Amino acid sequence: MAELPKHPLLEQAESQCAQRLSYAKENHARIELTPDGKSFYVLWLPEGVSPANPPPMIVTIHGHGSWAFDEFYLWHRAAKERGYGILAIQWWLGQGEKFQDYLTPHEIYRIIDQVLTREQIKPMTVLFHGFSRGSANSYAVAAFDRNTGKDYFALIVANAGKPERDFPPVRDIEDGRFGQTPLQGTHWVTFAGGRDPYPEKTGIYGMRQAAEWIRKYGGIVDRAIEDENAGHGGFHQNPDNMRSALEVFDKRLAEK
């Protein structure tokens, strides 16, 4: 297995997330530093792909205080079954819980664009997923995808995190800095668990508000998954929830 790049965040991950880091290495994922040197990402491509035949991709950002290796582990089996690649970005910088302790949506999208451009991934062939705090930031990342005209995202999965006005990028959307309908034409799946401890923020009530917010700014909610028996991490814990979202993605790819 290839040696890890040298970076303090990866050293921290080796001590805090060793099992899932090992899983990524054993499954031949590439662990590379971001171009700005702030962080790293995990990139996995199925066998047999080439620049002439790039795969659809699952691009994912984790929740608060977590690791890209967690997202890779949770998505890998489903991606492998379908021939999809994975790009999991480490957007938490290892310490703290202020928004300054994370990459901004603009920085996240810049990494996505750089990696997908290099791998020659085609427009409208990406499922973009954010969990919890990642979901709360997914709305701004989606706005960047539309605003740049790159249009990588065929589907965005907002998993247990509504848009919060205390996040500056969400304020930017609401203040019109991306135009009046910055999510125009974007397609979404929302997820919420009935046993989420914060029902008005990350649970069913909060994600119903998120769906209304998406529609207000021009987006289309193809499916709202509500799992009454699930907690905060229930999207990945119940395979039916993942399958439901991936069904929508498959349909979007077929429409393309």
C-alpha cells in the first residue's frame, strides 16, 4: 500500500480513525493533499475506467468533527456495486467547531472542481452528499456549482442538516449574492430521522423546512426520505435509505 502523504491532519486521522483509514488504503483509495495544502481528500475509482470513460461520482463531505475516511467507508460498497467513483473531502481542519475551523464552501468547491477536472468527470454525473454540518453547507456548495456553470451535480443529497443563517455562505444566498434563484434546476434528496435529537434543526421538521428553502431558490426536491426509526446517522445505517437516494441518482443519470 502507498505511503500516506505527510500532513498533521493525516497524522491525527491515523490516531483517531485508524480502522477506516486502513480500509481506504486496503481498497486502493488514493489519499492526496488538497492543492492549497490545508487538508486532504480520499479518491477512489472503480477498475477499468479511463479519461475516455470516466465513472459517475459520489462526492461527499462529512459531519462535524469527523473524517473523510468515514464517508469513504460508508459509501464504498454501494459505489463499487454500481461502478461509481468516490471523492471524500476532509473539510474539518482537526480542531474546534467554529466555522473558521472548517474549509469554506468556496474552498470545498474549488477542490471538487480541481479533482473532477483532472479526472475528466463529465457534467451532470455527480451525486454530491453532505451529512449534518456538511449538509448545512451543501446548499452553498451547490450554488457554486450552478454559479460557475460547471454543473457537475446531477443530484444533491442533504442528509440531516438544514440551511442555517449563521453560516455566512447561507446568508450570501439569502442576501441575493448568487442571484434570485441560485439553485435553479438543481435536483435534491433530503433525509431526516424520526429519532434525531434535534428535530427542528437536523430532524424531520428541520429537513421539511430545508425542502421549502430549496424550492424557494429554484431547486427541485425529487425525494424527501423520512425514516421514523432512524437517528441522526440513519441515512447510512439503513441500506434502504441509501438505495432510495441512489435510485434517484440512477434516474438522473439515465435522463442525461
